[in-house]
Amino acid sequence: MRPGGLRGFLKSLEDHGELKRVKAEVDWRHEVGAIMHEVNRQKGPAILFENVKGHHIPLLVGALTTIKRIAIALGLPPETPAREIIQEYKERVKRPIDPTIVSSGPCKEKIYYGKDLNLYAFPTPWWHELDGGRYIGTLHSVVCRDPETNWQNAAIHRVMIHDRQACGIYFAPGQHNAIIYSKYEQMGKPMPIAIAIGLDPVCLMASAAGFPAYVNEWVMAGALKKSSLELVKCETADLYVPADAEIVIEGEVPIGEKRDEGPFGEHPGYFGGFVVPRPVVKVKCITHRENLIFQGTYEGMPPNEDHMITFVNHSSLAWKMFEDIGFIGIKGINFPPGADPWLSAIISLEKRYEGHGIDASRALLASKIGLFVKHVVVVDEDIDIFDLENVLWAINTRFQARRIIITHLEHGSMLDPSKPLEWGGVTDRMVIDATWPMTHEFPPRAEWGGLRHPPTLKPSQDLLDRVRERWKEYGIT
Ligand SMILES: Cc1cc2nc3c(=O)[nH]c(=O)nc-3n(C[C@H](O)[C@H](O)[C@H](O)COP(=O)(O)O)c2cc1C
Ligand SMILES: [Mn+2]
């Protein structure tokens, strides 16, 4: 396994030539974002900005933008193909590993309260020129506890600085922390919150993953890491964060007090939704490591870091979800990173009955993983779901538009710009079941060897074997 924590991961990245240290002075205002736009376009390395204007704290961006760096994060050989990573991830999360509570840890090396609390102390970029402010929380973990069940939940939610001691947070509807916050609102009590920045990448992956309700993401981070995560208790709340976090911002989200948050360049590749009053985190305590490293991500055009993490998270967990519910016939799922994996999925199905594909899409759309997914394509198992032209070929040759399924007034992403802003999180959804039909209109036919559809053009196995045997003779390398 690779060495743990953000620092261990950085060392692994550096050992594999996947990290570039930038020593030139860069401006947190717009310049870092523009540099990352170019780095992402070039599929370049992770960048450690060592000289951010006005700061002495280094800034890490783009740690997980490529499948190679995700493999390194999971302690796999860097060249492991995506489909093997997905399979491995799916198997690891079947073996949850409880965290270990420790009495203290490096994240407590410095502790600040009162007038010493200053969110501007960190090299937070103003990522996109049109953003509403400086986003200190872009790739981190937000920890809350359900007041009803005591379940602790960790997730990524964007965090914008309002002033030295307050920041705004975006809990999308349907997210676990949004539901937990609504319970505090009902009780009329402020919600304790912890924002941990600079984490082992498995913590980030687990926080962004669609595990079901009542799952503690730190248990799943342990499963992904294949070892127990060390946690420490926060100074001001009954919340637990990774002991080796670089920074922990502790606070409370008051009830009834909201401040304008956004806009922000978001995962669909556009500016995100309305500027609306959203919950505010009042900072009570900040702890951090000595010689801390700050981390963020340049959100925006797919495929970037969010999309690569989400591609692996969703593709693994949706597949596992089908196994958990005993759903027959699923051969794999792809949430293509470059298409925005929050919005669409392709399911590979060994079809057993008419309507099987639609059932599969419904199970996915009803799960936590499908919270924002609006388009699902289902294909037979002979189609390569990672080859989008092959998927389109299936749609073109096995599907008729009259079989499309469109539903209205469903839950979707507020950030999807294809619908009026006023719709908020409401969306239409579409399922294209491009598997061969099995209805009475498509009876098995003798001329097709008893199939309901014409055979795919491919020489018989016997003929192919004979040709392959003679391959050297042909002199075609
Ligand atoms: C980089 C990144 C940024 C994200 N930003 C937000 C956000 O601002 N608000 C939000 O509700 N979800 C955001 N998400 C998605 C959630 O983290 C994800 O859906 C997660 O599963 C939610 O946690 P939960 O399953 O415990 O509800 C983001 C994900 C990533 C990878
Ligand atoms: Mn959760």
C-alpha cells in the first residue's frame, strides 16, 4: 500500500512523476484557475503551487484528475485500466473497516479561537472570474451528525468565504447533510459542523460517493484504503475527522440565518444555478498541522478532478448496489467522465425478459447514486459501455424512438443549465433501453438461427480460429 494521508499520497505522486511543483509566484485571484484550465486540457500533472501571492502555505490542485492518479490513490499499479479499478473498488467496499479513535493527531498541532480565527489565512483561489467569491471548500469533507440516529455523515459541499469567520455552504436537496440540516432546522437548533481539508484521497473519494443513508463514510474510506482510518474528535463538537487532516474548520450552522452564496463554475461545465441565500457556517475553531498543505480543485469543464472521482465512485457503487439488491444480469456500468458523470449512465445488461432494462434504470435512478442522473442508456452485454461510439451504434441499430421513456417532475441537479433556473432541482428524465426487443413483434426466426434479431456480423468461431492459426503465414503483423 502507499503511504497514508495527503502527504503520503503526495510522495507517491512524486515517485511516479505525477506531481509538478510550481515555484513561480501565482495569484490566487483567477490566475490559479486559468493555469488549471490549461493543465486539465493538457491532461497534465497534479500541481503543488509553492508560492501563492501573499501566502506561505502551498496549494495542491488536480491531485486526482487522471485515472492513473486514482489508481495511485487506491494503492494500485499506476497503469491499472479503469474497468479493473472499478472492479477492485467494488470488491473493497464489501469489506468495511471501522475507524480507530485516537486521542490526538497532527491536525491539532495548531489551534485557533476567537479573534485569531481567519479564513483568509489559507491560499484560497478565486477560481473562475465569474465566481461569487473565494471558494475555500472545493475538495474536502464536511462532517455532520444526525440528531435523530447519531449517524455521522461526511460529504463534499462547496464552501465560499463570506468573511474572516463565516462561510457559505451548498447542501443540494436530497444529500444526506441537507437532510440532517433540515432536522436541526425543525428542532430550531444550530447544527455543529466540521470541514476537513487536506485529506488522504480515499477520504475524498468516500465523501463524494453515493453510499446509502446511515453509512459512515469514514468506514468506507477505511475499506478503500484497506486499513483503519485514524480519527480524532473535534475541539468544539461531537464530530470525528481524520487525525492527519491538514486543516479542520469547526463551526455551527445557525438556523434562520442565510447569506447569498454563488455563483460558482460547476461540474456541468457552466456557472452554477441561482445566487440564493444559503446556510452559513460560523467558525468557532480552526486547527491545523505545522507546515500545512492546502488543497482545492478546479471545478468546471468535464472531465476534471470531480468527474474522474465520480466516474470511479458511481461506476463501482452502482454496480455494487445492483448486487446488493440481487438484481440479475448487470454486467457493468459506466458514468462517462467527459459527459459529466453526475448526469448520465450506461448500463450493460444480460437481458432476460422484456422490460428488464427499464427495471435496471429505475433501480439506479431511485438510488442515492442516481440522485442527479437524468439520462440512462441500457445496452446488451456485447456492447462495450466504455466505447461511446459502440454505445451509439447500439442505439442506432437496436432502438426505435417510440420506445424512449420520458418522465417529468423528477429530482435532478439544480446546476443543470438545460432547464429554466426557476425549476430548481426538478428535472425531466429519459431512459433509452437499447437492448434488443423481446416482444411478440420480434419473434425468434429460423433464418436468424432462432434469434429475435439478425446475427451480428462476425465470422463464425471455427472460421476465425482457422484464420488465426494461419495468421503468421499471411505476413500481416
Ligand atoms: C468536487 C466535488 C464537489 C461537490 N460539491 C457539492 C456541493 O457543493 N453540494 C452538494 O450537495 N454536493 C456536492 N458534491 C457531491 C456530493 O459530495 C456527493 O453527492 C456525496 O455523495 C454527498 O454525500 P452523501 O452521499 O453523504 O449525501 C460534490 C462532489 C465533488 C466530487
Ligand atoms: Mn452519506
